[in-house]
Amino acid sequence: MSKEKIYKMVAKTFKGLEEVLAQELTELGANDVQIERRAVSFVGDKALMYRANLCLRTASRVLVPIAQFGGEKGKRQKITKPEDWLYEEAKKVEWSRYMTAETTFSIDATVYGETFRNSRFVTYRVKDAIADYWMEKSNKRPNVRVTEPELYINVYIANEQVTISLDSSGESLHKRGYRVANTEAPINEALAAGMLLIAGWKGQCDFYDPMCGSGTLPIEAALIARNIAPGIFRKSFAFEKWPDFDADLWSDIYNDDSKERDFKHKIYGSDASYYAVQQAAKNIKSAGVGRDIELRQIRLEEINGEHLTPCEKRLVMINPPYGERLASNKDMEVLYGKMGTALKHQFAGATAWIISSNAEAMKCIGLKPTKKMRLLNGELDCQFNRYDLFAGKRAEHIHRS
């Protein structure tokens, strides 16, 4: 791929974040942006591919398709021996354009449909095709390496349509590189950023996360507020090992901080757990955003005017416990009830967003959501609700507005 060549790419994401990712890509200058299943396809050059890896907040990886074969999208075709057909088609790929016989590689496969049901079997057959390609070409087999290979290969099969791509990211992009400490079940960084972008967060007001855990939401809020590229903390990307890697182009993109901006407000993170606050402090320091985030150990219901700076508006975002592990449903109902009371009385005038997979507990918040969305947090199907908070009765608020 030359620097000037224009080619198609696919940015993978998480369920519910497709539209947010499409907007990110549009703002990066991508062309022909199309929303797909947990992915967004787009067109651009090598520079855009580098920027996408560095700057996208809601993507998990950026793929560059190199071969596609099989039935048309959404249409079925009859294949008598699908495993042999997959092997032969994968072997036709001109692998010498992307690797040598000495290149270590790994394959990640995702399959949908009835023709191919076992992603591991797909991985084996494509691996065999690549190995036999090189045996015939140079009488030498490249080695598979599960961790830190030189080439990441992605195989995606929907019914009989097969797409083989090079993974330009390597490790998932949600692994920013700043996380040095964890609490139990920390929220995915890309999901946290997506939630903030859905809420319209750009750093235009104060932000508060009163159940901050290891600090992911406050950190992502700070990175967005200052427009700091989320990939700046990563040690490497997979494309840096590609034969056509342009080190000068990458250096220019990586070191360009011209789009970073000032942030004049404050981000607050708090948690009832001393341990969580300590872990959050480590991650905030690692991300270099300590000047923007104030941490404290305090229960949500104990927060009052003394703990909040006066401001006209405020964004509150909460990722509370879902009760999936140890707590009883009754405990969760009590917790969510306290959460609703605290929001109504301590955060009047703010906009709050809450994510949870516990639908029954969400009913105990006692506030009427003004917007509802569905998001996937790991394997958990979650509600992501917006609440417009105001003092007094709702009817009076509607009448005044």
C-alpha cells in the first residue's frame, strides 16, 4: 500500500456504538462511511489508517480487507465441501505481498451462518492454506504465534461470504495503554468513550462520576475534553510491522498535537471504596490527566453542595454495580433507590446517564428517563438511560420550560 493509495477499511466496534464510530470517522476525513454489523466501513489512504488507529475512541480494531470471495452479501450459495473450498480460496491470496516465509502470524476468525459454524476450524484451514502457499513457493513454513505475532490476520464469514483482512491494530484498541490498576469488572474504555460521546460530552461543563471504580469514565472524559488521541499511550500498533510501514508519516501523525484543546471545567470522580479511589488515582496519573480530575472517597448519598463547585450545568454518568455476581436483587434495588434520591436532591439541574443490565433495579431509581438506549457491556445487554434532573415536581419543570 502506497501512501497515496485509496482503499477500503473496516473499523470494528461494540454493539450500539456504530453511529458514534461513523461520526468519528467522518470527522477524521473518511469517505464512503457505511454502518455495518458492529462495524463501520470506510475509504481512505494510509495516513487515515494510521490516524484511525491513533484517534478513534470507540473502535476495537481497524481492518484492511485483502481478499473477499463467496456469495454476494445476504445471499446463499451451495458449497458441497466448504472446508476444502475455504482452503483453496485462501491459498490463492498473494501472501508474498504482505509477509515472508519468516513472518510469524496469528489468525482470528468470526463466523455467522450455517455453512461454517466453528471459528477454530476456520482458523486451522486458513492457517494450512498460508503454510502450504509458502511451502510451494519457498519450501518453508511460516510460524504461527499466538502472542505478539508480526502479522495479525482476520477472517470474517457471513454465511458463504468470506472476507480476509489484515488487522492494522493488533491488540484491541480499547486497551489504551494507560490502565495500570483495576477494580472488579472495570468498564471497557471504548464503551466508556462511546457513552460520553452519546451524551454529547466535549468538555463544555463539569463532569461527575460518583461511582468511578478504577477511573475509566473520568479519564476518558478528560481525554475527550482535551481532544487527546486515546492511542497515544500504546506501545505499538500492528501496522508498524508491515512491509510498507512509513515511519516518517507515522511520526508526523503521532507527534501532531495541534488539535488538542484547553479545558476550563473540572472532572470529579468519587467512590465509596477507598481501594477503588486508590486504583483510580494510579490510572489517572498514568494517563497524565491529573490536573483535570479531582478524586475523593465518599458515598453517593453523602455528596452535597460543599463537594460541588457552582456551575450552570453538569454531566453526571454512572456505571453502578449490576448485581451479576454477589449482591442480592434486594440490595441492588435499595442501592438504585438511593442513587435516584441522590441524583434528584444533590444534582438538580444536571443531566445524568446511567448504564446497567439490571432492568428491575433500574426501575427503583424513581426517575423518568428522557432517553433510552441499548448497549452491550461485555456480554451483558444493558440499558443506557438519560435523566434530566430538576428541582421540584416534574410538571412544574415542564411548565416553566
